[in-house]
Amino acid sequence: MVELTDKLDRVIGAKSAKPLEEHLGLRTVDDLLRHYPRTYSHGMSVLDEGWEPPAEGEHVTFVDEIAKADVRWTNRQPKREFLVITLANRKPRVTATFFNAKFSKHILVPGTRLMLSGEVGFFNGTMQLTHPAFLVLEGTGQGKGSRSLAKIAETSRATDGEVLLSAFERDFFPIYPASAKVQSWDLYACVRQVLDVLDPVDDPLPESVREQWGLVSEDEALRAIHLAEREDDREFARQRLAFDEAVGLQWALVERRHGELSETGPSAPPRAGGLADALGRQLPFDLTEGQREVLDVLTVELADTKPMHRMLQGEVGSGKTIVSVLAMAQMVDAGYQCALLAPTEVLAVQHFRSIRDVLGPLASGGELGGLDGATRVALLTGSMTAAQKRDVRNEVASGEAGIVIGTHALLQDAVEFRNLGMVVVDEQHRFGVEQRDRLRAKAVAGITPHLLVMTATPIPRTVALTVYGDLETSVLRELPRGRQPIATNAVFVGQKPAWLQRAWQRIIEEVDAGRQAYVVASRIDENDGAGKESGKKKPTAREAGPPVTSVVELFEKLGAGPLAGLRLGLMHGRLPAEEKDAVMMAFRAGEVDVLVCTTVIEVGVDVPNATVMVVMDADRFGISQLHQLRGRIGRGQHPSLCLLATNLPEESKAGARLKAVASTQDGFVLADLDLEERREGDVLGLSQSGRPITLKMLSLAEHRDIIEAARAFAETVYDADPKLLDHRGIAMLAAPFAETERVEYLDKA
């Protein structure tokens, strides 16, 4: 009996199993069978009489006799011998070249009947296979050949008592994700061997779910994805396995969320006359209806003894930060400390200043003449001096600082809180689960702090259900009153160069009117990989397109050219912290007219007087990132303009993307477009255990209905059977996504 949980060495032997584990991490039968083919090579069937010549690069298989075998020598020193064989019954002529002639010349001789399998090339009308896999079917070396084909032959002999050509005669062969040490043929041989002895697989999904969604059985799907001849059968298998993946992912998230809800949270009922009340009374603006609704939810959840796990997402400028400050004030009223984790020093410093400003005298706790009930706001970043860090850590450890703002520096072991009750993570997509949990672990034993994560990047429903599926979600769609619209245009510089000159002129006009501008570049200087700060990987030479303008070069050219006479500031991530701080202070104070910068200003920077943004090489940025950048303007009382400049043509794919951004300010619409365009691995990031999440069959862009159905099913199962006593197969589906050690999940299964 062979089951999915069995170790591979027990089924296929230690010699075959060892490289699968070492090079591909495949340890069990389930691991191997869920190492799905990445594609299928059609036209790999055994080509017989009347065959049509395949295309170059196609993978083909021949069964034929050797008509001629020539041993030759290379021209280069040292000379090496190689073997060229010619097949007997092929027109046009087919040859195959083998470089290990010392071995092959003794068995690949005229009259030998063999199988050849490899990739086709052509030279002077002759079809060539270079070092193909081979197997001797009849001749002095019968049964010898390439390891992979010999393995399939051994499997066939073990199953049927002889080597059957039918083991190879197929309309297609599966092509697996492989490595230099474990090739696709090796995997195919192991899969065949396992499926020949595998017992019928118990189905982890009830029949009612399978019928509702028209799903084939688990056993049928796992066999068809590897061996089915018909594309329809393989498609049915893919649909079933995508549903499996959705169920596994959702179970891991549901179990995590329910597990955290069973922990003890710091109850903080609202206190009349406290810091939160005082702050609410002194705000110089009214909260929007959306902000009030979200705050009402937070107020209730913070008062509960279960830890809150909530994500607050909303448009750029929708007022998430003030909602979080009011929530933190409620926690401070109850005697707890709050930590706000920001991804960059620029954003951390901005939060520190803006929170102190909004609190005013309420941030003077512990100071001479400070108000009753006031607190202290502390800032901790990596660029501070050792003495500064020590002073802040002392404030935090003593409990003097009720609100602590910082970058990754907050995660260091040296930072200790007296009574941490709430963690706020800004720009959640910049942090992993492990980082936010490391900060929450600084609470006193037995208490799990409330968690509020915020993002100004609107998240598609499928991503909210997967990447953030352990969090409840609140959405702010309404912008505060008085916000001005942002007109956005794509500027195709290569086709209309005069438009860029008009963009510089528009900046001059805005500055003359007393306003300010941003000019954004995608890289720092010529030593910086293109797109490094933009978060996009460096493009290949083929993808690169026109040269990219660096921020340093742009700063110099603008200062000496079209923007000469204006006060320009330079801002990028490689500047010392004090220099970045000085530039931002000058820009905020109106002492800099134009900030020439990289994406270091992408999030959180709030200068209401800035009304124009020109994004150079805008094709180098993703959709959501352009929307984030655009959100730096339109924050004051004047209408604003965002210009997306590119050297690529309007009809290019990048041109279409830029026009899509220009056509709408609805971040939720753009988020869906972004998901369709990006690789899903970029979206998914890390799993709960810190490993990259890899979806093999499930598509976030295409399978929303499946993901939602899987979520509902996982919730139903958890309510009835949280330990999976009657749903053991689900544990196996969840293992790749689970925070719990994977082996524990396999034990459950």
C-alpha cells in the first residue's frame, strides 16, 4: 500500500529519492505528485513513417535503426572525440551527436535499434539532435542508455515484465520544473513509478462541494495532471488542483486567525475625559463619515479581551493616520503603549512630526507644565546616534513614551516596552508577517497586542482574502472635504518632445504662483540598477528600452537648463539621514521650489503646497506605485497636475499602462489592473512561516470565485472540526502555507 504521506525513499528507493529531496525539496509522495508539469511538449510522440518535420526547438522522439556511426575529433585543443550517428529511415536526414563518445561509440553502432529523444536543430537541411537522451532497444547494448530513459524502461519492465515501447509512445510528454541534477525525464520516471503503485487517494473535499463546483476526484486529478492524453482531462485536473490550493491556503489563514482570537488581548475600554476625547475635541477638522465608521469599529475591538487583527486600507489621502492616532489614544488612556512601524525614515519622521503636531499640548506628557492625561511621542530610527537611541529606549522601557514611532530599529532586541498594547504597521506591503509579529512579541507575557495594519495601496478582493486573509478589513473610500482633483496625463516624449518642455514650463508657472513641485526619477545615478528604488527588478537588455535618466543627472540638467533660477532640492535613499531630513524640512517650509527625488517620497510625505508632479521614465514603475506617487500632490486647496513621461511609444504595452493610470483616480480599479499585469509572486510575498508563497495552479486574477468558495468552506470546516479529525486531507493541502511546522501538518494528515 502506498499513500500520499509515504516517504519517497520507501516507494522509489533511496537512490532515486535522494536527489529529489536534495535538489527539489520533494520528500513525500504528495510532494512529488504536486510537483506539477510546467508545460506539455506536444509533438514528442514517436515519429514514424510519413512524419512531418518538426519546428526548430521542438522536442521529438524517434525510434529507428542506426545507418551510420562516425567517430570524429574536435578541432580545438585538447582534441576530444565525439560520435555522430545517422538514422536509417528518415527523410529528410536525421543525425544525432554525442560528446561522450568513449562510452557511446561501443553501443551506438550500425544496425542498433534505439530510441532518441531531444530538441531539434537544423543545419544545411539536416535535422540534428545534440546529445539527446537515448535508449538501446535492440543490439549489443540492449537496455543501456541515458539515465532518464533507462529509468523509464526499468519501470516498464518492473510493471509489465518487459520494456514496452508504449511507455514512450504518447501524444505529449509532461515537462517538469527541473534542475541540472534532476531532469524532467527523471521526474517523469519517478511519477510513473509512484502512480503505478499508488492506492486510490481519499478525497479531502466532500462530495457536495465537488458536485457544486463540477470537480473531478482528487485521485483522478493527481493522475490526469501527469499522464492524461487529452487536454480536456488535464484542464479538469487543473481546475480541481486550483481548488485544492485555495482550500489549503484558506485553511492556513483561517486557523491562524482563529488561533490568535483565542489569545488574550489588552482590553482598553474608551475612557471619558481622557486623551482620545481631548484629541477629538481639538481636531481642526471634522472626520469624514467613513473615518467615524471605522473608528467606531476600532473602539469596540480595542475594548475586547480578544486581540484585534484589522487592516485599514484606503485611498491615498483618505485620512487613515488620524484614525490610527485616535485609536492609539484610546490605548494610552487604558495605560498601554503603542508602536507605529514605518518602512522608511522619511515616513517615520513625518509620522513623528505630524502626530506631535496634531496632539499639540497633549504630547507634552512628563514635561513641566504638561497637561493632565498627556502622553509622550518618541521616535527611533537606525540613523540616530548611539546616545540618542539609548535615550529613546529608556523612555520606551520606562513607559514614559505612550506612542513610539520607528523603522525596523523598533524590532531590535534592545528595544523593550513596559506595557505594549497595540502595534500599528504603516504600508503593510513593505513588511512581512514575521516582522510585525516580532514587534508584537515585545508585550508582557500572556498578552497579544492589538494589530492595525494600514495600506494606501488598495487591495483587490482576492489578495485581501489570501495575503491578508488572517485580518479583518476596513476600507476608507471617501476623501476628506476640500481635497482637489488631480489631472493626470501621459507624456510620450519620443513622439512629442515639445510636451516635456511644456511640462517644465508648467512647473515654472506653478512656482511663480507660489506653489511647489516634484520631479521623480527611477534610479539614483549611473551606478544604481535601473528601477532599484522603484522596487522593480532591473530589466534585461531586451526589455530595457531607451536609457533611463538618473535623479542625480536630472537634478544637474534641470538646474542648469529648463528650471534654472528655481530653488531645487535633491532627495534619494542614499543620502545621509540628516541631509534627507534637512531637504524635506526645507521643502515643507517652502524654501525649496522643486524636489527632484526618487521613490523615497512615495508614501506618507505630506506637503499641501505641492501641486505638480513629473514622473520621468514612468514606464519603469508599476501601476500601484504610480498611483502612490500621484498621491503626494492634490493634498491642498489648489488643483493639481501629474505628468507621466516616457520615451516609449504610445502604442506600447507600457503606454497602455500609463494611459490607464491617467484615466482614473480610483485606486481600487487600478489595483485590479495591477494584479492582472504583475507576477503573482510579487503580490503574494511571504507566507505565515516566512517562506515565499508559491501558487502553482491558483490565479489571484482569475479565480476569485474559487478563493471565496474555499474561504467559506474553510470557515465551515473550522466551526465543525477545528482539529481536522474528520478532514485529515485538508491538513496536507494546507501544509505548504501553514505557520505550524510542515511535519506537524503531515502528521495530522
